Amino acid sequence: MSRRALTACPVALSLVLAGPAAAQSGEQSASPALADITEASGVRFVHDPGDLTGYPLPAIMGAGAALFDANGDRILDLYLIQSGPLPHHRRDAAERNLPTNRLFLGQPDGGFADATEASGLGDAGYGVGVAVGDVDGDGDADLFVANHGEDALYLGNRGRFERADAGLDDVRWSTATAMCDYDADGDLDLYVGGYLVDPDGKECVNSAGEPDFCSPQSLPYERDTLYRNRGGGSFEDVSGEAGILGERRPALGVLCHDFSGDGRLDFYVANDGEPNLLWEQTPHGVFEDTALMLGAALNGQGRAEAGMGVVLGDVDGDADLDLYLTHLRAQTNTLYRNQGLGFLDATPASGLALPSLPRTGFGVRFLDLELDGDLDLLVLNGAVARAEGTPPGPGLEAYAETAQAFVGDGSGRFEPLEIPGFTDRAVVGRSLLTGDLDGDGDPDIVTTEVGGPVRLFENRTVRRGAWLVVEPVERGRPAPGAVVTLEVAAEGGPRPQVRPLNPEAGYLSSSEPVVHFGIPAGSHPTALRIRWPDGVTTEHPPPDTDRRLRIPRPPA
């Protein structure tokens, strides 16, 4: 495994260009291939779900992770969320040596080194999710840690972090989070999904009358929270005035994106067993739920599903963005195709319905494994209830399931794909993140498991084309909610590739804050456009390929 730090130099039109990546390490495979490089990476981390006696629901939900640049050296770092003893077992926490979240810094020569103690990021809460962004405008990444219990905001300063008193220390069960500038005032705000009221000590049984993890419908729901940044990294809860306070649904996935195209950012929320929400922002900064009206609340049979992970991507090449959600076993994961004026459940026609029925999906990402210009799909699975006939036991073996991979053809159709070492290993999978770990231009993978190790996978797929990585930057930081369109000259005419910047896409995690393009062999870029979060679109020169471009927003 190799990695190269990116040395940036300014060129025309405020474009920041990084030179060609180093040669890909390891042998390439003739078909999509992911090599498990965990041992060589130096990352040593095993998730601790706490005491499983009594099947406490928080223990099976897992924890998130983040890929980001913690110290400003242009090398990806990895932050891993830990759980440990359950909240109601922490009453004597002062006497306990609690496990903590861990920060692993990427090294210039490859691999990672544990820098948790020096960084100040050893949060000891019962960890769930994480969001990354520069909330105080100083040019350094900051982290919001969503806990089952008191949440935490850590402000970064070149690799060192300090916990801030920022008005974000909610003690509810927080889950999915998204940072974006929803009110277009220049700083990042925060949407925090709420899951369930603390099920302290509640015991549940499955359909066979045997002890098992509770269904979320057996517990009271929490509410989501919208925090507005007041400047300098201080926040206020504006859920009431924003119009979202009245809804209580168990949220597990959140996306920040301008779904209506009006220049105002909206929020899409995947809920566990309840209709999903699409909070569309009005001109007055108030949000209205339009998910049912737009066809994104329920599946094609009119049923609410167990929404866990959620991603956004143009799967059919029509230049608008489609939604894909992961769900429980016996429910299909669902593809909502964007029809322009709303969404349509296109799961059966996509080839994604039947393969998802035997598994419970959590982590999910669209990515171009082969660099052929078409989006592929990875899904990380792991049950939350034992299969019928499986006896109770002390461990998690009965909940382990294999991951899935699908190759897209660019028309909205997908074919199942077996990737040795990835799709043939049964785990209780949860988060799935993407980022270029080795600096070679193609997307690599990080996965988390309940009660298992974090794993790193290097992409060793034979490339069918070139690549381009774009980081839209606004006020010196990545601009979540931006959408990048790359026009590619191909046989048959120009072909647009549309990629949103949604680091929070997936489940409880934050991926590298860039957009990634594969350019098919024999094709070349002819235009590059960025639609910024406030709806303003800027044009940029056709880029060279096999490059990383950091593109600041031009002055008005």
C-alpha cells in the first residue's frame, strides 16, 4: 500500500491542481477486486457493543466512522466510533476504564498511526455516528460525534482537537448527522437525526417468543434536531421555528441536498419502519415535508420500510439524482428513480430487488469501481433479528451476513457481482465509507462491524478508463450540497456525469469530501460545471484526467 501527499499549486480560474497519482499498488484484477489491507495498514480497532445480555437494542445498531484530513497534510485520516458499556451501565463511569473513539493518522509512506491521545479525540461516550466539517471557519476540520447520551463537538487545530461548549450536548439517542449551510449565511449548520427514547432494560422477544433485539416500533420515537450555526462554532436549536419539531420518527440516514432545485438546501431523512421525510425548505427558511407528494416516503406498494442507509446518485445517466435506501431482511432495498417532478420506485426493473430480500442492509455507497463512467453499488449487511429457527446464543454469529456488490450499466440496471474477500465474508456489517486511501485515483473502502474489526479494502480493479477527483471548496472548506457535472465526449455524443457532494451519505458515517468520476477509455472531458449549495452555477475549463482538482468558488 502506498500513499502520496497532494501538493497543490494555483492555476487559472482559481483552480487548484494536484499532480498525477502514484502507480497503483498491488496487482490489478481483470474484474472488480477489493484487497483487504487492514493488517498492512496499521489500523487496529475492534468495535465493542457492550454487554449483549438481554439483547439491548443499542448494541446491535453499530457505530460510524469518518475519512477526512485531520491535520491539513492532504492525506486521509480515519476516525472510528466506539460504543462500550451501555448508557445505563455507566453510572459508575468514573471508576471504569471506558473504551474510546480512535483517530488514526495517514502516513506519507502508507499506513496509519494511532494518534488518539495526542489529538484529544478519545471521546468515551456510547458512540453512534459522526459528521465532519469546518464549523468555525478557521480552515481546519471539526467533528460532531453523535452519541447515545451526550453528543460532542470537537474543534480542530492542525490535528489537535478540543471539546467545545457549543450548545450541542444533547443527551438523547442521536444517530445520522449532516453538516451543510442550509441558511446560506456562510457557515455550516447541523441536522441531527433522533432514534428512540432510551430503552433502558426493556426486554423483547421475536415471533417465536424467544429473546431478541427489540423492534423500533416497540419503543417511543425521538425527534430530529436542526442546529443553526451562530458563528465561531456555536449553535442554537431552531427545530421549532424551522418547522421540524412536530415529527417524531426513528431516523437512521440523512442527506443534505437541494431536491427542489430552488437554490435552498433540503434534508431527506430515512426512517426505520416509518415513512421517510423530505424536508423541503421554503423561501422563509421553514421546512415542509414533501416526501409523500414526491413519491419518496413509501415504496411502490405504499409501505414504509426500515430505512437505514441512504445514498444519492444518477444511476440512469439522465442528469438527475436518484435515491437508494437499505432495509430489513424480507424487504427490498429500494431505488427511487428521479422523474423530474418526483420519484418512482424502480427497484424491480433495476435488478436490485430480489438480491436484497435475504439480507438486512446498512452501509451503502455508489462508486465507479471500474472507472467506466457508470455508477456501481456496494451494500454492507448484518441482521438485527435472528432468522427463524435460529436458537438464542451469547454471540453475534446468528446476525452475520455477507456484503453485496453490483455493477451498473449506466441505464439504471445492476448485476450482482462476487468480489472474493468482500462479498464472501459474513459479518454484522454497518458503516461503509469511500475514499482514495492510497492516492492512486480510484475509490477504496472502509467498513465497520458490530463487535468486529474495522476493515480497509484497496481497490485493485482493472481500470477501463481514466479518473478525476473534484473537491468543490467554499470559504476555504468543502461545500456539502454542491453538485458537480462533468461533460464527457463519448461515442454517440456528449454524456453528462452528475455527482453530488454528500460526505454523510450511507449509514452513520462521513466519507472523503470529494466527488469522483470515471472517464471511459477513448473519451475525454469537454466541460465542468459546479452548482453550489445556493443554486449558483459556475463553469470551469475542461480538466485533464488522472488529476485531483480543488476548486474554490470564484468571487461573485
